[in-house]
Amino acid sequence: MFIDEVSMEVHAGNGGDGCLAFRREKFLPMGGPFGGNGGRGSNIIFKVDTGLHTLLDLRYHRIIKGKKGENGEGKNQNGKNSEDVIIRVPQGTVITDLDSGLIVADLKEKDAEVIVAYGGRGGRGNTAFKTQSNPAPNFSEKGEPGEVKYLKIELKLLADVGLVGLPSVGKSTLISQVSKSKPKIAAYHFTTLVPNLGVCKTEDGRSFVMADLPGLIEGASQGEGLGDRFLKHIERTKVIAHVIDMSGFEGRDPYEDYEMIQNELASFSEKLIHKPQIILANKMDLAGAEENLKKFRKKVKVPVYPISAMNQEGLNPVLTALADLIDQVEDAPLYEEEQMEGHVLYKFKKEEPYTIVREDNGDYTIRGEEVEKLFRMTNFRTEEGMLRFTKRLRKMGIDDKLEEMGAKEGSLVHLLDFTFEYRK
């Protein structure tokens, strides 16, 4: 089964908790803190596997979770880092962050890999907090939460030439004749339900990859027929080859067919119509094809090659012409820098460490990634840990902000599932 798009969520592993321990040995009354740090949680990594050609495996794994790092232990023993979770995907996979709409990675190179969600760092044990003013800290940190990402995974096939055209114009027959690809061929529309790839070789020994895509119909770019699902696979191709039924066997006008396909390509992406193109005037063995070809050539400026895929006529010149075009086209990135996550983060203002909202009932709610992370990493089992948490809140300016918003002595303040009273 060919699956080229899935949505999923990934949860990187949380960091292991730091340990709260003291050295207690005979003849060492001042042993001091002895708690080790926690280990790092699992990263979630996507890696190219050239043996895969579909996203079928991911269809049944919509939620993937990493493992938590090991907790620190006494005797200053640090917890072990968890092994990363590696998700193998086909070459040509594009990963998009659904929350931001930015491209996380375009995995088009062999063995390429990317960390899509980072595991949390391990919490620090109380030994790490030892200072001259506090030689025996009675608190430790919990592990940092791992990142949670909601992703769209798309496969955009890697091919040099993309065959486009209406249903039943002979695309599948053509690719079966010029490569070892064996697509289903039948005398009805939409025989081709999934893209087919084939390696083509020219008489002078050059080779390239050709993609046969399901037939397009009018409105394909808006979801009609199958075209909207597979137009994205043309985006990577260097050259577009229009296959036209020049015989007009089904009562269609070849030039109108060409114009319609061009409009659908432009509606899907303006970049597509600027790619190098050639026209393959197929079914030249049928009556009326020669006359139609003369009229057609007067209306187009794109090179036209008459062929009969069924009879294997005119195919070698076409393969040579395609190879020549491919050699002239430079590799270009599929996405602009503005679309890529790694290039645009600097354009956004740094998120505030917190926001405070006054609720209708007079309570106050604190939100924000930084303050919520602080809450999750605080160990509230000791009074010193609680005191450290309140000091950090005060240092962030939360107390001043609450007072500015009208908080009174005893006002209730909510942070995640924790509620406390405001005190001046």
C-alpha cells in the first residue's frame, strides 16, 4: 500500500530526576550532599532508509514516545541517558511542524537524519547545588520534560522527470517501455492509482529516474480526481514531460488538454510551470494524429516529440532530450529559507517567560513555557525546594506583575494543577 502522508505526535523522553541524598558514614559526621544527576531523555530522530518507499509503517504509529532518562542515585551516581528513538523514513520525506507551519526538515539526502524533538536534560542532584553559602542543600531537581511535537510527514518522491497528463494518454505504457517499471495498464481511466518510478537509460549510457503520476483532470489542484494527492510529487522533478494523446481518440482537443494541465500545475504551485518542459505527442500511430500535430505545433513554444509508446517509436530521441535537459538544470532547494524552521526562528520575538490572566472569578492564572518548566522540575517534597521555587518566581517578576494587576493578600493564583495564595 502506498502511503505518502501521515500526521503524528512525538514525545521525547523526560530527563531523569536528580537525587536528594547525603553522605552518612561512620566517622564522617559532615559528609555533605551526595545525590547524583539524572540522565537525559530520549531524542526522537527521523532518519532516511533507502530501502523504504512508503510511509505505511507510520500509519499505525501515530503516537511515538521516548523513554525517560534514569534517575540519579546516592553516592553521586548519575543516571544513564536513554537511547534515542530512531524513526526510519523514505528518502524525500518532508517533516512539517503543525503548530508553527514551518518545515522541520527535508530529508532528501541518503542517510540524512534530524532530531525533531529533544529529550529533556536530567535534573540536578543536590550535590550540584552545593555552594559556599549553602554547603548542604536539601533539594534537587526533577528531570526536564521532553519536547512534544505535532508533525505532518509527507513523502515527495525523488525523480528527475515527472510525466503528467490526462487519464489514459499512455503515461504508464511509456514508462513500462523505457524502464523496468511494471505499472498496471488497462483500457479505463484512473488505472494508475499510485506513482510509479522507473530508471531510464539513454543510448549514450546516461540514466535518470522517471515518475509516472496518476492522471490529472480539471480541478485536480482543488481536489478533483486523484491529482491533488500526487501533484506534490512533481515539485521535486527537474523536468516535466506532458504526455498528450495527439490522436484525439476520445474526442478531446490536444491543445485544450495541454492548456488544462498547465492551468492545474499553475494552480497548485507557480513554480511548476517554470520548470523545463517538453511535450510527448503520443499515439502517433492512430488516425488523425499527424494532422493534429501540425495544428498543435503552431500553438506551443515547448519542444514537441512525436512518439508511439505502444509501438516503441520515437522513444530514444525523447530519452536523450530529457537527459540533456536534466544536465542543464541545477539542483534547487524545494523550500525557501523563510519556510524552514532552522532559518526563521530569529524573526520571531522571544516568547515571554510567562503571561498572567485574571479570571472572571478574581483568580489569577500563570502560563508560559519557561515558568511551567520551572514548576515541573521543582521537587516540592522539601521546604527548601519550595523556597527556591518561590524565589525564582519573584526573580522573574511574577510577584510585581500580580501586584500591578491588583492581586490582594490571599488572592488565589493557579499554575498548571498547582494553586497557591498570593502573599506580599
